[in-house]
Amino acid sequence: MQRLLWRDFTKKDKAKFLFYNIYWPYNTTKIECDFLVFTDSDYSEEFEIKCTRSDFKEEFEAKKSKHELLSARDRSCPNKYWFAAPSGILTKEEIPEYAGFVELVKEPNSEEYRVRVVKKAPLLHSYLMEPKELFTKIYYKYHRFVDELFQNPRKRIRKADGTKTVEKKRSRKPKKRFFTVNRKTSE
């Protein structure tokens, strides 16, 4: 599911920064996010991935304080919060008012899946966490790692100012170096 979300955001070029299984500082505690996105407008969006109905129900018991902060629209939370699940696992009515819902739908006559928005996530607050300050130092290594892991055909990265660049392959040929040795001759 993370792979499909990653490909959806990179294919549509909708995000500045993408992370999966990363910790977000909810108020005074750090909680792991299944998938975290910083959009081009610098809003942060968290996607909580649920593969079963029981996993969805356990979410509210296991992470009670997180969902209290989300429902209170605390500014330590991401700007938008989504649940993501395979088609048929959850319904729109089960999703809390502070969250959105996307499902992964199999394309007819194909092995491909696509992301479909079932319920749009509301904007919880307008405070912007500055992703450049938080993640720029680690982002480029992380992005290259995930692109290789997910075998993303479009290897695109962004500069720190947000402009797009295409990653170039480096030449593997070693540079020729010439060394000179100064020897003193004895007389």
C-alpha cells in the first residue's frame, strides 16, 4: 500500500517530500506515521494504512491520545489526516469527521491498482511545519533509497528550494591522477 501511495504522489508530481514509517512529533510524543506527505503548498498530510477492519478498530484504542489531538485539531498534528485501505475494507461512514479516506482499487482487466478518494480530508489547521528545516538534510538519501526499493522509473528529486531536477548518473570511470615524486639526490 505504501508503494502505491508513493507511486501515486510521484507520478502526479503532487508532493515536495514523501516519507513512510517516519515518526511525527504529536504534541509531546512521537508517533509513527505509515505515510507522510508535504504538498507543494507546504501542508502536511498523514496516511494511516489499514489492511483489516479489526486493525482499523484497534487504531482508536491503541492511539487514543493521537486521535484526541486530531479531533481537537491541535496544531502539533499534520494539516490533514487520511485513512488508506484496500477496497471493501472500510466504508465512508466509519471514518471520523477529522479524517479523509482513500481506497486502493484494482483496475478492471489489469493487475494495476489506483488510489481513489472516497472522503476528502478536512484541513485541521493552517499552521505550517517547515519541512525544509525538519527533513531536507535526510531527504535526498531517503528519496534515492525508496526509489530504488520501489523501482520507481522516474528518478526525480527536488532541490532545497523546491525546484525540480532530474538525477544524472555519475560516470564510473576513475579520474587519471598523475603523481610526481621529488627525490633529493645526495652529493
